[in-house]
Amino acid sequence: MEMIKVTFPDGSVHEFEKCVKILDVAISISEGFARNVIGAVINDDIIKGLSETLKEDCSVKFVKFEDKEGKEIFWHTSSHVMALAIQRLFPDTKFGIGPAIDNGFYYDLDSEHKFTPEDLEKIEAEMKKIVKEGYSVDRKEVDRDFALKYFAEKGQDYKIDLIEGFDKDAELSFYELGEFTDLCRGPHLVDVKKIKAVKLLSIAGAYWRGSEKNKMLQRIYGITFEKKKDLDEYLEFLEDAKQRDHRKIGKELGIFMISQNVGAGLPFWLPKGATIRRVVERYIVDKEIECGYEHVYTPILANVDLYKTSGHWDHYQDSMFPPMDLGNGELLVLRPMNCPHHMEIYNNDVHSYKEFPIRIAELGMMHRYEMSGTLSGLQRVREMTLNDAHIFVRPDQIKEEFTRVVNLMKSVYEDFNIKNFRFRLSYRDPENKEKYFDDDEMWNNAEAMLKSAMDDLGYEYFEAKGEAAFYGPKLDVQVKTAIGLEETLSTIQLDFLLPERFDLTYVGEDGKNTHRPVVIHRGIVSTMERFVAYLIEEYKGAFPTWLAPEQVKILPISDKFNDYANELQKEFAKKDIRAVVDDRAEKIGLKIREAQLAKIPYSLIVGENEVNERTVSVRKRGEGDKGSMKFEAFLDKILEEVNSKVVK
């Protein structure tokens, strides 16, 4: 009897028969423990269901629903439950793919029937019925010919397309749930009994394999939980997220607009949005100047040859707009990145080792070719302005300058009250020779330096293979947004490649202009578009006073007091406080209500008493009437609030 060794998270090693079920390994700990887990992570990498087996020595970490890997198993199984329900109710449906995603699952469907919200209710009911029937989820390995024949008989064209895209010697497996059989790698729950709460959320369109050249399928999204109370909490969160949607708030508050006459993905910054953006831009530029950055302006166009030199033409061309042919062989393209332009600025002069670090910064406009279906408000656009910088350092300065950038980033996050984030070290995938420049020594050196710098700083981080830029590894700051998404907000990239490709040099202590600098690419507040979208959702449109496009609304009770209101507005303007007078001939109650809906931090009501005593009657957003104050006292108060960047 052949035995294998299994290492548990506490370091203990246990022996089991080869091909032992993972469920039996869990039961060996205790039956109660086995009832509470739903899968396992093998060798810190591979996720498996409890019904799968172990064939060799390995480490095992069991997971529950609350674990990321547990949710993946739970929601992937739920997509099969939904597919079985759809097959029962709409038997002519052809099935695409049905993966787990960050918040639930979906299945792509080809059906003559156009699914409606009423259909979702029917499918939900059938899913609940299936769960009560208590089916197990059974795995079966199959060969290629059998799989092709099986799905051909079923008329499941998309499954055939998937199989034909695999290597001919690829291992194929079916998962059977009741009368539904799917081509699937897994992992899955042992059975469906744990799926206690079900909600199908929406219907969308999705091109097969994500290509506009293929047929548009119908995609049904859903989510499931072990407990109904967890589903109820999630639905409350979704409702809050809907109210926070920056597209909705942006329209209501007049922050930005999109004109189809101009084009998708090309936002207009309306006056209020332009004010918010201007405050952010001035803030970050001032911060950078304090830290020794020099700001530049560079063209948004460049010759195609510049991007051939940088490597973007080979590695990034799909994200670039087509070049403009100006004749005589001159091809210009809208830039997708600012870095080649900054390399040219560096090369405009001869540099000495004594000058370093050289910090070049720019609020640089870029253009990316994005498919129409991916565009979303300010979040995903075709034209954007990046808070960009490139720092040229000697090799011996890398760690020190990297630390300075991280400290700058943390200082900015404190001012904007950004707390929910984590660090990701993004490495290349060595197998992907198309995406990444092929130089193992350069990559290994750069990745080791980045990891060493983070270790020295003592910050926790996780590592991600395949997330690096094509020219080097990077530290990404993954921020959790108010609507539950995780996105990269800040990034710090280490680059040994572009200095080689642009032949950047400096004069060393030996007097020779042959030494090669290293470039640190960094963006602190991302693009203005993405950052303002983040802020809108984070604050739900109720910006802190220092960021609010209108900080004070002055509300005269009648036109007799307009002169005093305008006088106050001028005093505010002298101190750079953004105050607006509402001098419309409307009732004061309406004016107050509209100021509240506009989410303005302060409303100042002025009437006869205020004019006589040079006071203001103060209303604060979210707190209501704060009583009467001398105008000068209120001015001092709001200045202190703005200068100290109070969040609430």
C-alpha cells in the first residue's frame, strides 16, 4: 500500500493512502471540522474540492466559505446549479462558460428566448428546488473524442469550441449535477446542500470569448450564500453601491457628462467636476514640488518610431489608436504612455552622477483604445490624465528613492482618508514571452530588488505573477472601493529596460559618460478620471469641505439682503473659499432643501438680524442648524477645516 505525506498549516505531517479523498483528510481532523469546510488549497496554489483526491506528497490548507478560495468553490458550483435550472426551464439553451467571479457567478447563454427579470425569479425558484433535491457533484475524466461526440449530440457548440481550443493531449473532465453535465475543471462542492440563499441579480450581453467578431450571448449574474442573513446584508450593500455609483452621482451633481455626439469614453468635466479636479491637481503638484519633482509638459502625439524604440509598439499596440499618416513616411500616434517622452527629456542633456535622483513629473494626457463595451463613466475612458512621474536614479539609490515614493503615497492616502488598501508585488510570467521582454537576468534582478525594498520597509504584501508591466516589475496599491471593487490606484515600477532601449547614460565618478541609470515609474493618485470617480463613490458625492466644488452656499432670506450676501461672498473669495450666493426669489425653505440635495458642506442663512450684527446663521451638511456665528469666526473655522483637510 503506497502512502503519501500531507503537511497541515501548523507544520504537522500526516500519512494517508495514495489517492485519498480530501474529504477523508478533513474527517481525520474531526467530523465537525469536515462539515464546516468546503474545499482545500494544495501546495499554496491549486484549489480543489473535497471530493477530489491527493496522489502525491503535498501541503493542504482547508477553506471555508469566508475564504476567497472557498467562495470560488461555492459560487462555481452555484453556476452549475443555475445551469441545471435553465436547462430544465429552457431546454434549447446552449451554454458558454459559467465561472465564479469576485462577487458571485455568471453563465453565458445562447438562446432564442430573451431572458427577462421574471425569468430570473423562475430560475431562482428552480435552483432552490434543486438544492432541496440534494444532488452530489460528480467528476469524471474523459478523452477528447468522447467529449466532442457527447457535446455534438447535445448540440452544445460552445463546449465544442472550447475543447477544440485546448491542446490535443489536455486532460478533460466532466462534472455531473443531476441531469446537467458540463465540461469543467472544477473545483466544486461535494453536494449542493450548503447553498441556502440564492439571488439572481441581472442580465447582460457578452460576446463569446470577449470578441466583437463573435455572437452576442446573454449573461445571467447571480450570487449565493450559506445563510439568508448574509444574502440580505449583501443586497443592502448592493443598494448602497447603486446610490454611490459615480455615474449616477456625477449626473445628479453636475460633475461630468458624456456626449454621444463627441464619442464614448471621452468625458466632459463640467464646472463642478473641473473644480474638484483642479483641487486634486494643485494638491498633488504642490506635494511633488515639496518632494523635489520638476514638472514638465510634453506632447500628446509622437512619431510611431518612438514607441518602437520603447517597445510599446510591439507589446502595447492593441491598446493604441491607429497612427495618422501625414505623408512622406511620417506616422504620428496618440500616446498611450508618457514614459517615452520623459526619456527624451532626460536625453536632452548630459547628466552627472552628482545630479541624481532626477525627478520628472507631469499631469500627462494619454489615449487608450478601449472597446465600447468596457467604457464606464470616468472609471474606464479613452482619454485620461495621469499623475505621472519618472525618477532617474543610480543603482545604489534604488531602495532609498523607492522608500521616498512609498512614503509620499502614504502621506497622500492619509490626506484623502484612504485606509482600505493592500500592497501587491506584480511580477512577470516567465512563460509569457509575448507580453514580457525576454531577459531573465534583468527580470530576476529587478524583482529581487523590489521584494528586498518592501521587506526592508516591513509592509505586508502579496505577490502576483503575470501582473507586471512589459518592461519591469511593480508595486501596485490595490484599493477597495466603496462599492466593493478592488482596483489599482497607485503604482511604483522598477525599470532597467527603457534606459537600455533609449541608451540613457550619465557621467560617473570615473568621468566616463557610459553609466546606465535606472528608472522608477510612479503614479500616486492614478488618472484624474479614475481618482475622482473613486472619490465620488467613497464620499457618496458629499465631499469634505476642502474638496467640495461649492464649499458654502449663502442664502439671503429675501432680495433685501442680497448686498450683504454678495459682500460675504467677496470676503470668502479673498481667502480662496468657494462660496456661491443663491439670490433667487424663492422661499428660504426651498433654497435650504436644494443646498442639502447638492451636498454643499455649509449653508449660511442671512436676514435682518445677520445684517445688523454681521453674523451668519450656519447649517452644516448632515448636522442641520448650528446656530448663529460672527462672520469672522465662521471664516476662521472653515479656513482651519480646509487647511487641515478635515474629512468629515
